[in-house]
Amino acid sequence: MADKQTDPADAFAKLVSDWERNFDSMANKIMGTDEFSQSMNQFQNLQLAMQKRFNEAMAQHLLNLNMPSRDDILRLGESIRSVEKRLASIETTLAKKKKKKSGKDASKKPPRTKLPPSMRSEADHE
């Protein structure tokens, strides 16, 4: 009983820890090279080229189906935003003019001296 038994969970944790340390060391050595940087750059360029070709093919496909492309929808959205801004500006200007006009009309109105018909008959009898 002098031998100390090892816990299987501790042994597994040590194995995983050693594996992670060794893998990190190997990955750092590989990723630190110029060849790795060049290959990653080539891969990204290839990915961007594929994405561009896919977008062009999709735009052509949508054109064949007589449907708007993403760029068409974006241009339409920008145009609508522009029209909404102009309309809001026009509404603001009209509201200001209406407010000025109603203020001027109130001050320009002559005082009311004529009596309504119901009060005229009473005033005639006095």
C-alpha cells in the first residue's frame, strides 16, 4: 500500500495539457514562417476572387430572371432616402410658412363688431 495510485482524471488532464502545449509550439513554428504568410495571402486572394465571380454570376442570373440585384436594391434604397429627406425638408418649410401665415392673419384681422343674428334682434329692441 505504499504505492500511491494515480487518479485517471489527473492522468488525462496531464495528457491533454501536454498535447496542447506541444500543438501550440508546433503551430507557432509553422505560422511564424514566411511561407505560411505567403500561402495565407494567396488563399485570401483566391477567396476574394471566388466571391467576386460568384457575385457577378449571381447578378447575371438575377438579370436573366428579370429580378433586381443587390446593387439595384441598394441604389433604390439610397434614392428613396434622398426623396424622403427632400420631402421632410419641404414639409418643414410648409409648416413654417403656415405658422407664419396663421400668425400674420390673426394680427391682420379687424376687430369683430357685427353681432350674430340672435343678438341683433335683442339689440334692436333696446
